[in-house]
Amino acid sequence: MRIVHVNGEYFPEDQARVSVFDRGFLFADAVYEVTSVLDGKLIDFPGHAARLARSLAELDMDMPVTEEEILSIHREMVTRNDITDGLVYLQVTRGAVDRDFLFPEDAQPTIVLFTQAKPGLADSPAARTGLKVVTLPDRRWGRRDIKTVQLLYPSMAKTEAKRQGADDAWLVEDGHVTEGTSNNAYIVRNGTIVTRQLGEEILHGITRRAVLAFAREAQMKVEERPFTVEEARSAEEAFVTSASAFVMPVVEIDGRPVGDGQPGPVARRLREIYLEESRKAAI
Ligand code: PDD
């Protein structure tokens, strides 16, 4: 049985409890992070800790514990759950108070962590075959740069993508791709990697930042700008990045092959570099 962390204590998962009045449950008034674990070590923990602090600050929520404490809780979770490869999920909510739309003054934040074991996470077969995506309208709220737990629309979109026989959806606003349901989206055109610039329309992916830095170091050309669905459909390559998928090739968009319909060389190379470098830097 998994061991779950709730507000400073460790419980077997069937004994962990959060209040019915928790604002995370009633209002999605909560933020989260997902950090991957490879060989028992955390990938890019400082990036995730920094984004957590930013998400909390944007919502005027308190950081319940220090960054060092968050790190030691993550490590404790990896050890107690014997995770070699997998994920650590962390959520901070504004806390439990009587239901009211107004932000409470005196709520104590709730912090919850659990792990998901994913043996062979870095070796997933999907990385060799690539993903099929369909485009769907982006109907999320306007502050997607804050990593809130309001995941209903991404969840609907992923389910709709599966119904259509695809693996995931790319979300589209004003004719331009924003991002995937739970990943950042990229295409390669004329040898240049194109991905949407940072702003309130997308999550500032921790993997995105690392991958773009590695791409530039490897002398690959990068353009940060919105791209259209038409550009994506006629791209040489496409791929996504996230903490749980690393760099994952996209081989089909709306039922049509991207390039020759196989994972492309840029995505494959970036996946290799990303995995190699982040394993070296893991803590
Ligand atoms: N999702 N965009 C969205 C909307 C996301 O939910 C995520 C992450 C990303 C990629 O960010 P990062 O590289 O920091 O993981 C982009 C996580 C993995 C999830 O919800 O499971």
C-alpha cells in the first residue's frame, strides 16, 4: 500500500483524510506539481519548487513549508514508497473553511503528496511509436500559467481525443495551438523548432525550459511564437514535452501523418539529450 503525505504526517493511503470543506475540493482552489523520479532521484526539483512558489504567489496563497522541507518530503516519499521510476504528485490547497466565495483570511493550507510508480518511465514504447493527436478548441480559463487543479477541460479533451482514436489533444485558440492537454506542443518547420512563447495562455513547462536550453546549446534553431493548425499539419516533425513524458514525438495530427509518420530526428535527439542531462542533474 502506498504511503501518502498530508499536512506533515505520513499515512497508509486508505487512512489519509482531507476535509469535505477543503477549498481544493469545493472550488479547485489549489495548485499542484508533478515531478518525475528516475533511478530514485528527482528530475528538475528546483524548477518545480520555483513554479510552485510562483503559482501560490499569483493566487495569494501561503507557501505552507520551506523549499528545503518540500525537498525532504519528496525524498521521504520516494524512499517510503520505494520508487525507482515514477512520479511525485504534490498539491497545496487554500485549506478547509466554511463554504464562501470570498478568500478566507485564516485558512491553513492543506498539503498532500502521493507517488505513482512507473517502472521503465524513460523507456516507454510510445516514445518509439509516437503519439496521435487531434485538435480541439481550448476552452480553459485565461490563467493557464498558474498550475491549478482545475483540470476538468483538459480531462474532457483527452477523453474526447481517445474517443476519436487518438492519444491526446492539442488545444486551439484563434486558429493557433496553445498546448497539449497536459504538455507543451512543438513543431519543426524548415529545421526550426517552433513553440508558443510564454504568456498567460500556456503553462510554463519546466521540461520546456530545459529542452529549449538544450536545443540552443546543440545549435538547433528555436522560434517562440504561436503556430497555426495548418502549420502543424504540414510540419516536418511535431512533439510534446512534460515532466511525465519528457520529450514525446507526435506522428499524427487530425488523422494525417506528420512528415513521414515516424518519430522525427529532432524529437529523438532532444529526448536523448534531455534524459541524459536531467539524469546527471537529478537529486
Ligand atoms: N502536466 N502544459 C500543461 C497544461 C500541463 O498540465 C503540463 C504538465 C505541461 C508541461 O509542464 P512540465 O514540463 O512542467 O511538466 C504543459 C503534468 C505533467 C500533469 O498534469 O500531470
